Amino acid sequence: MNEKIILSRSAYLDELERHRVANDLIKIVTGVRRCGKSTLLKIFSEKLRSEGVKDEQIITINMEDFANRSFLDGAKLHQHVEARILKNKINYVILDEVQLVSNFSEVINSLRLKENIDLYVTGSNSSLLSARLPKILGGRYIQIHMLPLSFKEYFDSFNNPDKSSIDYIFQQYIEFGSFPETLTYRTNMDKEGMYEYLSHIYESIIMRDVMQNDDVKELPQLTRVVNFLFSNIGSETSINNMLGVINNEFKLKPTDKNLYAPILEKYLQALLDSFIFYKAEKQYLNGKELLRTNAKYYAVDVALRYHLLGGTTEKDAGHLLENIVYLELLRRGYKIKIGKTGTKEIDFVAQKPGGKIEYYQVSMTVIDEKTLERELEPLQVIKDNHPKFLLTRDHDHNNYRGIQHINVLEWLLNGKHPAR
């Protein structure tokens, strides 16, 4: 029998705690399906109980539970919660996958207005934060965007891991993935079960989040778009380039329909909305102009790609490493763009709220002098004093005129992981 591993997800729990005192703010936890949102709120509920909060003060409703199907009607959900509210006490209301509820934005705004309700909601689709919701809530919410396990969380899930095993654990992270439930299969060395679970996650995201979008009509077309994105992680592309490849190389049979730009753009947006992919646009570093026609796409979990495309190659390894660094920067609260200065490209221009900027180049190895020169040159062109980093799998720690060369696995383990 598989042993379930429960992680604390302490960074996200701390973020919930930080805003707990603000009863008039809705705490919205977003993220890809199965990244741990429901478990996080269960842990939060247990923490409340450990502090003396009574069970009857905690109202939890999972909208995907068939037993709660009547509450998909917003009016009935509102009536049910109102009936359970205890007077003269704080009531913690937790609504899981609230975007499934009709008129959910009006429902949660109405509940927010009640003085003795502290409201927490989750959603697996960015439609939860559509243009309409902020207008209704008037800014009275805080978003906590959740990702699957970081490498540090994954590494720490081992029983007293030895730093000498870091490379082995990292390979497992790439192959088994970062979704919390995969730890159970890893512990029991059940590769077949883990692959089945990854397939289930993928199908759930596609069928329950992406295909529910009114703009997505054809599953075969969507599958070709997904295969393209997984095959081209970390590679610069444009709509025209994608159309050319998808309509030719990714055709499965002669009867497949051609994709056209307006349809492709809608499919891409639906995939981004489901959080299975993230988009990084390019930006000139000598001005504010954005190269909106070109972008890179990164997957929320590299094992999904590893599994769906049948493993990886040496060429893929660098792109997967870049993908993992991109997600880690997101976890650390950065907004990320791809830098462009002249003909040179910087992998990541990472900016924190308040203006702090850092530059990152990512490479598997720079032992070869020509490779080192190629990776350093784009950073050397930048003349400002913002921190510059070269992340590789090499174990050298050098400083090239202010450019810090760091082992990427050490960087992944040593960094702080704030939820936002």
C-alpha cells in the first residue's frame, strides 16, 4: 500500500498566516490542478484547530465533490454558508475550486462583506482572476499563486538527505516530477503508478480546465499545440513559427485540420490560464520596448514533458534546467522576461516588486572556454550594477568581473522560497 507523504508547504502557509488578520480580504490561492492547494488549506485548518478554533467555526466546501453539487448554484451556496455562521465568532470559510460556482464572484464578495467571516478560496484556472472579478471586489483580495514542489521541497522530502546524493535526487525530480502526490510513488519505487498518475494529471488539466474554455473546440488541434510547446521548452518562438511547425511536422494524419493564428492564440491563452504553461516575453534592455511577437514557453512540471515525449536527450537537458530555474524565480517572487541587448540574449531578467533587478544565464556546463565566453558575453554587455549570475551544473565558484558563477543545484537549495 502506498504511504502518503504530507509536506508542510511552509512558505505558502506563512503567506496565509500573514494575511489571516485581514478579515476583509479574500485570500485567493491559484495554481495548476494537483499542485497542493487543497492540502495547503487542510494544513491551515489543522493549524487553526491547534490554536483553539472550534470545528464549527471552520466551513470547508469542495466544489468538485459530488455531494456538494447543489452548491454549484451560487445562491444555494451563499444561503448554506450564511446558515452555518456562528455569531460573535470568527468563521473561517474555505471554498475549494470556487470558479465552478455560478456567479461565484458575487457570492464571495457578499461573504467578504460579513464582519465575522475570514474567506479563503482556491481555483485551478486564471478565470478566477478575470477582469470582472477585480472590478467586483474592488481590490479587496490577495492572490497567492502556488506551484508544485520546488527542488528544495523535493530534496527535503527525503529522510535526512545527504548532499552527496544531490545529483541522483535531481534526476528523480526531473523524471518523477514536482507534483506532491508523486512522492508517494517515488517512496514505493512504483514507476508504473507514477507514470499513470502523471497521465491522469495531464488529462485532468486538459479535459477539466483547458477544454472547458469556450474558445477551445478541437482536442486533436489542442494536442498538437501542447506537443509543440513541450518539445520547444525554452526556445524562442512566434505565432507564425508555431503555425508552420504545427501544421506540418505535428500533423498526426492527413485529416487533421490546419490551425490558424486566431485559433492558436486562443488555445495558447487557455493553456496559460490553466497554469500548465507559462510565457516569458522578450524585452530590449536598452529601452522599454517589448518584442511581443517572440516569446518562450515553460512547463509547470518538467516530468510531464519527460513522460509525454518519452524521456529526454542531452540537448533537452539544458532546456529542462532553464525551465526549472524559471519556475524557481517565479517562486521567489520575480517577474521574468527574456533580455535582449543588440544581438545578445540574456536568459532571464528577473525583477522584484520595488524595482530590484537580477540577470541570469543558465547552462549545463561552461567547462569549454568557448562556451564560457558565449554565456558571459551577454551579461558583460550590460553596464548597470544589478547582480548578474551564471548558473550551471559545474562545481566551480568563480567571479568574472562581477558575474557570479554558481552551481545551479546549490542555488536551488540555498535560496529562500517566499510564496510571492
